[in-house]
Amino acid sequence: MKKNTENQIAQKKNGKRRKVVMILGILIAVIALFTVTGAILHATYFKTKYEKISPYGQMVDVNDGQMHVYSMGSGEKTIVLLPGSGVALPSADFGPLMRKLSEKYTVVTVEYFGVGFSSTTQTPRSSENYVEEIRTALTKAGFTPPYVLMPHSISSVISEYFAEKYPTEVEAILSLDGTSSDYYEPMPASIKSLLSVAKYQQAVGSTSIMAVITTNKKMLLGYGYTEKEINDMIVFAGFTMNDTALDEIGNTSEFIKQTMELPYPANVPYFKVISRQTYEMSNPQLKKAGLTPPQYQTDHLARIGEQARYEILEGSHFIYLNNVERIAAIADEFLK
């Protein structure tokens, strides 16, 4: 009897193991199916759509590649829009803001190497190289300084470097929720090592599929985007992870260090639009450094100097999405 009972227990355990193995096998098979399907879609359907989209503006030769420069309007002052990291197609992403600003100004979006329609490059990513590439691209596209720089996020740091090196070429900076050049912390190696995962996700089509699923077209249309801009941004979202773009993301901390080593020029006016989310949201990295989000902003403005002004607007880090009218009004008031 005892032997039979032991056999029954053993059979039950083996049965449970077989079920677990079977379930795991099914899960692995499903994941493999989705991975292969995603990779095929990325290499065929999405790539075909990607290759059919033509540059909105000019392609100009810069160093070892080409950069995309897109402009609107013909105003006396030239506003140069510079994108933050990870924006797939800045020339479309800035669309509504460009149209509004172009009513009074010449507005130019410069797409960095590895971003949007621009090619990749072998030139190392640094604040200095970004500035020289921007200057060259603008000159070759037919624009002359001084410029009003309107950077978003990390481009605010690059814009400060531009003003520090060439103060006579920068009329003013109007930063859109810009990264502070007063706080530096090296990017942890663990985070850098994860960047390569993004290339794998792109290769298997997950970024393309997620862009289709997560994009709120109705909301973007309400913000003033066109159907073409939305569709193009969705397609480009699946083709952003190249070596140049990853080098940019991996070196953002160093851009800050390179910029903060130089004093900001007192003769270049500075206005910072800060998003409510950035100003109030708890940030573990800042907390570790003993800073609150408001201190992070006030320390940055103090580094700029007495000419620095700011305004807090409701919205996310991508503050230009829902604040086109107010940003345009700030530009008018600021540039008077």
C-alpha cells in the first residue's frame, strides 16, 4: 500500500513538472513567434514605409555625412529649434510650434546626426562637435547669425556651449524645459550597458509596433499636428536606435560637464520655460544629490546669471506639445 501511495505521489509530481515544462514551452514558442513576426515586419512593411518618406527640407553636407535642415517663415529674426534626445523626427515633432512661430520669424529645425532624416557620423559626440555641426549646417543651408536658439531638453546644454564659444552669434536662448548645466553626475555604467538593448528591440520590431499602439492620434491632431506628421513620427519611431544616437544618449552627462566648465556670457539673454511636471516631480537622482526639483532649476538659473528669466507652464517634459500659443507669446515678449 505504501509503495502504491509513493508511486501515486511521484506520478502527480511528474505530471505537474510536465505541465510546467509544457507551459514554459508554449510561452517560449509564443515569444519566438512574436519576435520573428516583429523582425519580419520591421525589415519589410515598416522599412518600406520608412524609405518612402522624403526629407521635409534641405540635406546639407557636414563633415562625413549629411544633416537635415527644415525651415518655415521669412521673418527678420531666425529662431533655431534644437531637439532633445530620443526624438525620432524633430522636423515633424516641432511642426505646430514651427507653424506658429513662422508667422513672425524665420524658424529652422536642425536635425542632429543620427536623428530624423540626417545620416549617422563617425565624429565623436561632444558639446563642441554639436555646436560646430549646427553652425556648419545653418551656414550651408543659407542662414546667417545671430540666431535665437530654442532648444529642448539636453539641447539647452549644447545651446549654452554655443553661446559660451560664440556669444556674437547667439542673440538669445529660449530654453524649453532644458537640462541644467549646473548639475553633473556621470552616467552609471549599468545604464550605458542597457542602451544596446534598444537596438535589439528595434531590430525585432517592438519599437515600431509599440509606436503604432501607443500613439494618441486624436490628441496630437488636437495639438495641431497634421496627419502626415503623425504618421511619419510613428514610422520613424522604429528607426531611431543607431550608433550615433546611442552615443549621444550615452554621453549626455559629459555634455553637461563640458558646458559647465565655461562661464555663460552676460550679454546673451536667457529665458527658460519649465514644465510643471519637471518642477514638481520627485527625482531619485536629485534626491541622492541633496537637491529638490525646484533647487535644480534655481541653481541652473543662478549659473546663467542675472539676465536669466523663467516661467512654469502646465505640461510634461515635452512642454511644446500643449503650449504652442504661450511659447510663441513668450518669444514675442522676450525678443522685444
